[in-house]
Amino acid sequence: MVDSPQRRSSSIEDYVRAIYGLAERGEEVTNTTLATRMDVSPSSASGMVTKLSQQGLVAHVPYRGIGLTTEGRLLARGVLRRHRLIESYLVSELDYTWDEVHAEADALEHVVSDLLVERIAEKLGNPVRDPHGDPIPAEDGSIEEVSTRLLDELDPGSVGEIVRVWDTDPELLRYLTERAIGLGERIEVVERQPFGGPIVVKVGAPPDSATHALGKEIAQALSVALL
């Protein structure tokens, strides 16, 4: 496979990936939310959205803000494929930990060739999830969907398996690691404390499960497949 002649600039790739990420979380995509995500001024975000619109990558969706076109969505998934395969390779082959790979992949995703990406995929056995549980788009842009719920949405008594961590903050990931809260772990909601208090959960298989009180930031970062 040769490199695509349609490879876009790194700034364009970053923006479509950010728009895709906001929409994936169910958040409204506006110039303001996009500016926050990209850590730029709203005017800068607005200018880039205009550029993306002119290139046929985004469109304004009535009552829903900014949305990716079919071409924009495929571009975003191509960037995510490179990013998530790089993360997977770093963990699998170079002994990185999951809190170390996001920044490295950010730097590498724009410069690796399509050939190298596909060699990485072959080397790893064409994985469908990265070290954080994020889905890795296939070469054709398709994604394996899994039915999940955020931990923050679950009622007491709910039992499931942790399948995705949305937040890439290294400190948050290290916090989870130190408490053995990771992908594939059984998790049971024991109690939701009132007035915005933490969610009390048991993590791990009984009788060796450990009890934790998790705040909202973590509860909104963990996706659970119910059992």
C-alpha cells in the first residue's frame, strides 16, 4: 500500500479528529466547544471551521452545531486508525504504559506512512481496540461497535466489565493503574452517594474485589459493558 495522495495538513487532521471526538461523546460541536478542545481562541476555531467547510469536510447541522461530512468522517477515522495503532504498538512492542502513549502518538500520527501503519496492524494481528479500549477503525473506515454505558449513568446493582477509558490524562490513568482499575475488570455499582457525591463501586471478581469511591470525573471516563 502506498501513501494516500490526499493526506491533509496536521492542523486539518487535528481538527477533524477533535470534532469526531466531541460527537462521539455526544457533546454539541460548536466553535466554543471546539476551541476548548483544541485550546485555541473561538475566532481561531471559527476560521478553521470555515476552511474545513470550504474543503467539504464539515457542515453546519441545524440544532446540532458542526458535523463532519462523509469525507470528513472518513478522514477523522483514518487519523484515529494511525493514532490508535501507534499507541497499541508502543504498549505491545516497546513496553510503554498506557499513560505514556497518547502524546507520543499525537506526535507520530501525522508523519508515519500508510505502509508503516499497515505493517504495524499486521504485526499486532489487526487489533480492534487500543490500550485505552478505544475502537481502532479498519482500513476501510468501519468500526466495531460495542454497546456500553458510562459508569456515571449506572444505577446501584449494575454489574459490567470496564471496556474503555475516555480520558487520556496521564495522572488519571496512573490513578486507575495504582488501584487496579483497568480494562477487562469486573465492576459493580454499590452506591451513588447523594448531593453529587462519589459512586461507590467494587472492582474485580469476588471475593477478591476492592471497594472504591470514584468521583464524577472518573465515573464519566469509564465505559462499561453490562453483564
